[in-house]
Amino acid sequence: MNSLIQYTLRIADSSLILGQRMSQWCSNGPTLEEDIAMSNIALDSFGQANGFYEYAAQLDGSRSADELAFKRNEREFFNHQLSEQENGNFGTTTVRNFLHDAFNFLFYTELASSKDETLAALSAKSLKEVKYHLRHSSNWLIRLGDGTQESNMKVQESLNFLWQYTGEIFEMDEIDNEMLDAGVGVDNNKLRKGWDEIINSTIEKAKLTRPVDGYMANGSKKGIHTEHLGFLLAEMQFLPRAYPDAKW
Amino acid sequence: MQNGNTAHIWKLLNTIPDPEIPVISIVELGVIRDVTFTDKSYTILITPTYSGCPAVKTFTDDIKECLKENGVRNFKLKLIYSPAWTTDWMTDKTKEKLRKYGIAPPSNTVRCPQCNSKNVEILSEFGATACKSMCRCSDCLEPFEFFKCI
């Protein structure tokens, strides 16, 4: 597969999968305001994914955006493993999104100046939304971390658990390097410093402890995932697979 | 018959209300970026407000319906992402329409659309649609929506 398609798909996949996770909160949020907030974030993520899928489909020429989202199997998805992690409690979702949003904010900031005009435009658009997603997840992290003993303990546990998925988001493989050399892609290594600053300052405000780097999961760039993605896809893809001609 | 009257197309588009906020048109919202006429056909450039805004589908359907009803058949719609939509494109007149409708217009200073007080609090950054936050006036105590700056 063409490297640019692959690169675009990775971005689209992470947005789609995180969006699907957020949509699972719809009608289950801890308060009505949060329910609406999380559904809004899900919608933004789907919209962002759609833009990137439409571009990938246009480059690909043989599959539509819907087919890319609904007709690929687990091993053909390239989203960060972080994005597929289960919602858990509200604190787990907050931590997962915070780690993801901080990366996305920096990633889109860089990709907005890509030589590829479409990727640049989609990134500039997505960035506007990711900014308030990051504000939302950061504010909740601080509120929960600096909340009660119970809430602090829960988000610290989530942070400790999810930390193992923060390694691969910075990984660079041959496709990333090829895109970087072409002036299209982002040097993920360069994002680390900014990410550390956001993470450290927020964690400090939240009275949490930054976990020590230990085992780091990886493999999503090759389609390797945790067991959660298969279940997520089974639910998300059921309708278009069971009723291939279904139309809204 | 088709002489490339883009001003006429703009006029027709300006009659289409925003699906969520019917007091302003989609032209006033700023989602119509350009109307051009080449090779006997109009091209209408549209940009989404928010990436996932469900209203985009509705207003593209509305545009098609409106133009066809008015006898315009030679047109195509094109979705563009750059430059990204911003609330800066709304005119003061449009903002005033929003305020009268009960939505605090995009501004650095949020004011209660009922009593004009600056003494307001944001209850949630997310409202019934992606473009609005939920607020409450601390003076008149009325809850209201604020059209976010983006």
C-alpha cells in the first residue's frame, strides 16, 4: 500500500476508535453535562476521522471512506493502542483522553504545516477542536486528582495502567520516516518535549505522580492490538456487515 | 438562459436557514465560501463549521433542494477544509440576530443575552450542539447558550 495512504489511515483510525469509545458514554455519563460533552467529543472525533478517511479513499481509488471504516478487520487497523483502551470508570476515560489529546494537540500543530495541502488543512481544522478536548480532559484530571482520596487513587491507578501505551505514540517506522523526509509527515520524536511539559505540569496540578517508564506496548503500526479492539470493531461494524446495502 | 449570475445564487443561498439556528442563514453563518461559474456550471464551495457537525449534511441537502426549486440545475457542491471555519466571519449584524434569539454571540466577553450582564458563569463548555457552551447569568439567573469562539 502507498505510504501516504497508510500514513493517513493511521491518523483516521485513532480518531475513529477514540470516537467510538466516547460514543459508548452516550446516555451513561456521570452527569447530563458530561454526557453531552463526551457525545460532542465523539462527534468531533468521527468528523475528523471522516475527513482523513475521505482523503485516504480518494488516494486509494478502490475503497470508499465507509468501506475503510467498516470493512477492515482488526489486523488492518492502525490506531494507537491507547485509543482502543476500555472506558473503565470516568477517571480512566479522562486519563486515556488526556494522554491522547496532549499528543494530538502537538501532532496536529506540526502536521498543519505539512507539504501535503489536504493533510495540512484537515490538521488545522482538527486542531481547533483538539484544543478544547485537551482543555476538557486536563480540567477533569486536575479536578479528580486534586479531589477526594478516592478520586485521586482511581485516576492514579488509571494513569499507572495506561502509561504502557504512551510509548508507541512517538514511534517512527519506515513509513513515518519516508513521510518526514518528503516534508509531509511529522517527526514524532520532536513532540516528546512538548508532551512531557503538558503531562508533567498537569499531573503536578492534579497532585498525581508521573509513572516511571517500564514495559511499553507497541505494534499498532503493524496492526497488532490489545484484545479490546476486536470487540469494539464487532460492535461498530455489525450493521454495515450484516446489512451491506443498508442506507440511512 | 444560464448566464452565470452568481449574485442570484448568493441571494438564493441567503434564504436557507441554518438547520440548528433558524434565525440566521447559512451565508451569515459563513459556511458558503465562494460561488463561481465556469463551463456553464456553478461551483459552490462549502466548509464545515465543526468536523462532525451533523448540520452539514442537512444544509447541503437544503442547498440542492433550494437551487433545484428555483430552476438552477447546473451546479456542484464542493466541501473544502481550508481556511478552517471561524466565528470571526460572522458580521455584527449576524451576532445581533443571535443575541435577540437568546444565544450569546461569539465574543471575548460573554454577556447575558437577556440582561446584558457580564457577570456570567460557564456551566459546561459543551452544549446541545458542538458550537455552543452552556452558561448562566449570575445577575438575572437565566441559563443561556453561548456561541463559542473558534
